[in-house]
Amino acid sequence: MSAPIVDARGLEPPEPFEKAMEALADLAPGGQFVLLLDRMPHPLLRVLDRDGYRHEARFRDDGAVEILIGRP
């Protein structure tokens, strides 16, 4: 089963951050989702680290940033 995708590309700040936080609020323990963005979201990554979420970011060939985010 693949992780749900939250596509926040093309949105103006703070909308991508808000979409990510909404997805986190709905995430069950052990769950995960993929967040697609136009740029690396350093403030979001700091929040994820602070709150103990797993995350792995990579740049896709199309230039988008793809972040797999998981709840422990």
C-alpha cells in the first residue's frame, strides 16, 4: 500500500505548511504520507524534528521536493 500524497506545489506560504500540519493531525500512529513541494521546507523540517516525526526528503527529477513523513 502506498502512502497518500499531499500536493502543496504552487501554493503560497503559509499554505504548504498548513496542509502539512493538517495531514499530520490526521495521521495515525505508524502512518505516513508524501508531501510534494516546490522548495525545501526548512521550518517544517525543524518542527518535524522537534516533535519526533520521521522524515526523508529528496529532490525529484522534475525539480519538486518529495518528503516522506511518518508518525512513530
